[in-house]
Amino acid sequence: AETSQPDSTTVDSPSGAQCPVRLDEQFFQDPYATYTALREAGRIQRVSLPQGTHAWMVTHYADVRTALAETHLSNDVGAGREAFERNRDPDKPPVKWDPALSSHMLNSDPPAHTRLRKLVVKAFTARGITHMRPRTEGIAAALLDDLAQRAADGDGTVDLIGDFAFPLPITVICELLGVPDTDREAFRDWGSTILSASPPDVIAEARSNMGQYMASLVAAKRAEPAEDLVTSLIEASEDGDRLNDRELVSMVFLLLLAGHETTVNLIASGMLALMQAPDQLAKLAADPSLMPRAIEEFLRLESPVNVPTVRHTTAPIELAGVTIEAGDLVLAPLCAANRDPGKFPDPDQLDVTRDTAGHIAFGHGVHYCVGAPLARMEGEVALRALLTRFPDITLAVDPSDLRWAHSTTIRGLKSLPVRLS
Ligand code: HEM
């Protein structure tokens, strides 16, 4: 495999086709056009990430799924530093590795991964989160009261993200973990910066702020234990010396970030899709029992995680018909897989009655999303409450004015202006 590619807008795919492959502003606005072009050109290509790193990318459903289950594709970002170095543009700064917040399950492979995941998996099972449903309904109702008030006080339009889709999941995850609600806005900024394509020094500063906050949170819970997940993680670590301080802080960081940066977009992108397809909105309104199925369709159509953790090969592998040597990087975009017409007919259409079995919005393999039951519950509660209270909700701007986050990891709108009635 090549170790680097020229800084151009097109490269040869192994199948010989010329494809646009830079993951840039145009890509953030509409990744699907790029994915369709790549998928039609061949099964695998080399692409460049905004930070100047080059990687292999697959876009067919079956290949994405295979990549996510491949045991020689590692998530261990620390051990993979050489691969990142080797695949970097020589004129770009080295990719910084900051272990302070990175020693978590999503960045580790079995057996370390297995040990870390075991500590929290029970808290997030469908049974483990049942007690959160009534609480989530209460949070949604209170937010909708505020939303109605804000619309009445202003010109009738509100930002569905800032005023509803964001505060809902962050309140839920903060309550589960035991994080006081005073610092949520700061969190939002740090979180979205960390997951964005911002310059390395900006990301480093956000990580540093987040790291200091996490460390002080853990210290506070140590001093004053409570009935929450951070306290039980501290107890688990003191019990059997199973989590060191860095792992503990990284775990809390991962749960907070994963718990709010994704679900916000399930709610917002789901609502956007409905407002753009009034027939589907009417179908759902007529038969609310369709909601769980609709949630799966929103996850498929506009998957909140676009490109999951960049994996590196620890040995040569066969993927999508080519041999990739050890020490290369591989991208397996979920947004591409979930719109592969070979798997989901008419993939760009919202169909709330669609059979979405096999969609991989929550990933696949050992890293399959721990929070999936919580995210599904939050999505259902949020959209049901919203549609019951404001059945005539409409988009308040032209769809072409909507802006999507500058991130290859997260697929989500920056804001969603709506008119409630
Ligand atoms: C992992 C998606 C909500 C916690 C993942 C992965 C995906 C994903 C795709 C795998 C990433 C990879 O393989 O690189 C989503 C989506 C969500 C959501 C689409 C919302 C709609 C949540 C929530 C939590 C959470 C609410 C709450 C704690 C995690 C954790 C992992 C993870 C801890 C790492 C699992 C591991 O490494 O074994 N998620 N997630 N997620 N998610 Fe979620």
C-alpha cells in the first residue's frame, strides 16, 4: 500500500477510476454524493482526511461491516501512532497523541477493551435504563414548555437543537453520571470542538479544558460519593484495582461525549427528515406505534456517527478485494453503508415503515454502541413528545441554508430553526 498520496482532489482507485476523495467542506454538507461516487467507482479507495492523513476507505455495506468485525483492524490509537505518522502528509504537523482522555474502551482492543466495557455495560442495558424513561419524559415536557414560551416571546421560530435536541440527552447523561448541570454549555463547546475538523491547537485546548473538568469531577465524587455512575466506577476501581485514574477520567469523558454528541443528532436529523417528508410525518402521526421503527429509519437515513474510530491494520488483511499491509489506516463510514442501494433499496428516501434490519448506525463487532438502548429510548421519548405537542411544526429556513457540522466523525446540523405552528 502507498504510504502517502499527492495533495490532489482526485486519486486513482485500485479499480482505476478517478474519484473525488477529499473529505472537505463540500463533503461535510453532503457526504452522500461523495460516497455514491466512490461506491460506483469501486469497492475501496485512498482518501485524505482534513488533518492531512491518508487512509483506505470502503463504502459498500458488506465491506464496512466486514471491516468493523476484522480482528486485525485495531482501535488502539496509542499503539497506532506509527500508522498515523506513516500515512501523514509530510508537510502537515504530526497528529498529537494525548493519553489523558484517550485511555478508554473505544480506543482499546480486547482484552483491555473487554475489561473496561464490562464495568459499564450493565448500567446501559434496556433493563438498566428503564428507570430513566419517566425521568426523560419529564425533562422533555419541561423543555417543550420553555420552547413554547420562547416561540411566543419571539418571532415564533426556535432552534430545535439549542433549545431541545441538545439539552435533552445531555441532561439525561449528566443525571446518570452525576454531573451537576451548571457546566453544560461549556461541555457542548468542548465536545463539538474535540470532534470537529478544527486546527490541532484548538482541539488540544478543548481537550485540556475537558480533562481538567473531568479530573475535578472525579475528585469531587471521591470526596462526596453519591448514587451515580461516576461514584460506582470509583468504587469499582478502588475495589479490585481495576481502573487507574487515567482510565477512570477517560471513561467518564467517553460516556459524556458519546452520550450527548450523538443522540442530539438522532432527534434533530430525524425531525428534519420528517419535516421534509410530510407524507411520512402524517403516517407517523396517524399511527404512533410506528415510532420505534421510525427511529431505526432515522438512524439509517442520517446516521449520527459518520466515520467511526479510524482503525489501523496490525497485520496484512484482505479487504474489499485488495491486500492491505500492516500499519495502514482504514475508514469504515456508517453513513455510506446505511445508504448502500445494494442493501437498502431507494436508500435516500425516508420510509418510516421500512425494514431497517441490519443497519449499522450503532456500529458492529466488539465496539457496538453501549448506549444504544438509552439512545433509542431518548429518541422515542423526544420525538413522540415533540410531535404530540407541536403537530404542525415546520422548517423555518430554506433547506439549502442548513449547515452541517465540520466533522468527519459526527453527522449533525449546527442548528435547526423551526416554526412550532
Ligand atoms: C460506541 C453510535 C449514543 C456510548 C458507538 C459506536 C457507534 C455509536 C457507531 C461504535 C464506534 C466505533 O466502532 O468506532 C451511537 C449513536 C448514538 C449513540 C448513533 C445515538 C443515536 C450513545 C449513548 C451513549 C453511548 C447515549 C451513552 C453512554 C457509547 C460507548 C461506546 C459507543 C461507551 C464505545 C463502545 C466500545 O468501545 O465498546 N456508539 N451512539 N452512545 N457508544 Fe454510542
